[in-house]
Amino acid sequence: MFDTVIRGGHTVTANGVTQADVAIEDGRIAAVGLALGSGKEEIDAQGLHLLPGVIDAHLHFNEPGRADWEGAATGSRALAAGGGTVFFDMPLNSTPCTTNAAEFERKRVALAAASITDFGLWGGLIPGNLADMAELAAAGAIGFKAFMSNSGLPEFPRADDATLLDGMAEAARLGLPVGVHAEGEELTRELSQRMLAAGRTGVRDFLESRPVMAEVEAISRAVLFAGETKARLHIVHISSGRGVAVAVEARSRGVDVSIETCPHYLFFTTEDVERIGVAAKCAPPIRDAHERDELWNAVLDGWLDLVASDHSPAPIEQKSGDFFHAWGGIAGVQSTLAVMLEAGYHARGLPLERIASLLATRPAERFGIPAKGSIALGMDADLALVNLAGVTKLEPEHLFQRHRMSPYLGSTFRGTITRTIRRGESIFTGGVITAKTQGKLLKCNR
């Protein structure tokens, strides 16, 4: 007898969508097929689709040090409510930042005590911590994050060209990827100063201060460095079709580069930012409809590797005032799968197996996380059960995150998550958190 059998659903695998039951034993998938044996627990999945649990490869839960912005307790619950089972936490905005092995361990302890989902940790790449990278790798970092522009936090300074080049060479030696926030510092700083000097602090002013060409220029520089050092480059939150094109061209020349975008770049346009206000402020900023459609073309054509939330919340008082000075970060960890189902599957015919790849399979592959990311024998039983016909209008009371602010509030999504299973345990069921055990640190296979 199996521990659990999920019966009557449609299972999404790399080979497509098939009607198949899933059996779970000791937290792992023990069988996929029809007419399976009995389970101590039987879950009726009639009318539902089983997708691999979302792996959110880019978010900020800010713990330790800034749990009042978002901590792993609330953040992981929001992730679970959105069908997620794994997150990779960025080295900022925790205080101190995760730029050495001691702070890595401090963060691991904090997240292991609070998170109901499994997690991996990014290390930081900043000026002066080149000697710390090997210890971060040994501790289990899944990669190193660097900013090519001002991060907004003085304790996490941007990587100048020499730091980035040396850091990529060391990361290549260690066998880990470097993730870059690709916006050119000189251009964005100068344009911002001009806007502020002229008293221009509105939505359009901020958007004009961070143009697409600042992203394109930085991506061009990053892929050049990666090619020279043979580093594995991961470009986070690309916001434009032109940015994707630069990365794809580099990949065609043999540069090892993966491409990430975020659901807010696929869902909103600049007009939405004007309507919503500071809840939709981020960097790079949300672009116009043309750039959004070009991103969707890249998704549909298979050029993008993964979609991650870049959940970066802040207290409500910091998401207020003039647009230039308000904190820039989207709070959307709970809505990634919802966006891909609504705007991808329902609106554009994006196949479910492609969604599974973007949100689970490819992140696990790129960052070397074994036993995660797909529904197959021997893999961890990380699953999201989805009612594709269900309709939800997102309201503040639906959010599990610390602050009930999100640009997605008021949006209607087709496709509801009815249950999330992490290593065989139902951690979210019918709108309620049901986890009884905690998540654990995941280490990559280098």
C-alpha cells in the first residue's frame, strides 16, 4: 500500500498531458499510471491537472534582518498558496547580506525554522568578496548574484566591471552560475539625476530614466564577460524582447547563458503602472505593450528558460510617496502560476508542459537541484493540483504574504490552485495552509 495515491487527474509531464494517477511513497513519486494500488491517503483529482510544484528561482524573503518586509514564514505560505514548493532566496535584502559563509549559515538556520517550502540560497557577488565565493559554494550556494547598477542598498554595492569579470572567472572555476541584474549604471544614474534636477518624479519620468537600451547594453557586456571567462551566466528579470535577442544571439555563439523573465513583465504594461501606482514599481521597469508582446513571442518560441516572481516587498509606508523615491519591488510570489495559466495557457495557448518547464523543470536543471522539477519516478512528490476551469478574482484577503499589497489585486485569473504537495505532504489545501513540517535547504549538484 502506498502512502498516498492521487487519482483521476491529468498529469503534466515533459511528454505532454495524460490521464494518470500518481502514487507517493516516503515523499517521492513511486508510480505514475492507471489502476495503481491502494493508498493510506486517497486524493480525488477528478477534473484537475497535476503540475510539478513551482520552483521560484528569484525572490527576496529578507530574512534575517528585514522580516518586517517579508519573512520566510509568510513568504513561503504565499508561495505554497500559489502552487510553489521551492524558492531560491536572493542574498539581499537580508541584513547582513549573504556574501560570506557565516551569513549563509545564519540565513539557512532562519529559513529552516520558518519556511514550509524547500529552499536554496544565492550567494552575493560584490566588490571585495571574491575570496568568500569558494566558502559560499562549499556551504551550498546555488549561484552568485551581482548587480550591474545600484541595488538600492548600500550594503550590497554594484559589481563594477573588474569585480564582475573576476567574479565570473571564480564562479566558472567553482562550477556555479552568476546571475546578473543587467542595467547600465552610468546611463540609469545620469538619467535619474536629470529627472530629479528637473523636478520630474512621476511614473513616466521613472520609466524614462531606465530605458530598454540600458538593459540591452548591460546584457551585451555581461555575455561578453561570460564568453571570455567561460562562466555560466543567468540573466535575471529580462524586461524586453530586445534584451532577450541579445542573450539568444550570444547563446548561438556558444555562451552558456540562461534567460529569466517575470510574470509582471508578461502581464502588465506601462499604462497599468500609471493606473496602479507604486505597487507596480520595479527595476527594470514594466515596459510598453510592444515589449510585453515581444517577451511573449520569446516565451512561445521557446527562447526563455524560466519565469520567476522576483518577489521584493517592503512595508506599506515605503511603497508610498512620489514614484521615484518609493521602494521598487513587486510583491507577487503567490501569482506566478496564476499569471502563466491566465495570460499564457488561456489567453495565448501556451501548452501546460511548457508552463511546467518554465516554472519547475528548467529551474531545477539549470541550478542543479536533483529530484525536483518534474513528475516522474523517483522524483520528490512536489505537486500543484490545478482546476483550469476555476476562476478567482484576487482580493487582499486571499494573500498569505506579510503585506497585502500587490499589483495583481483586482485581477481575474482562470485556473485555481486547489492543493500544493511538498515531498508528499499537503502544505496547502482548499485555501488553507496545512503544512505540519518545515522545508529544508537544497544544495546543487555542481
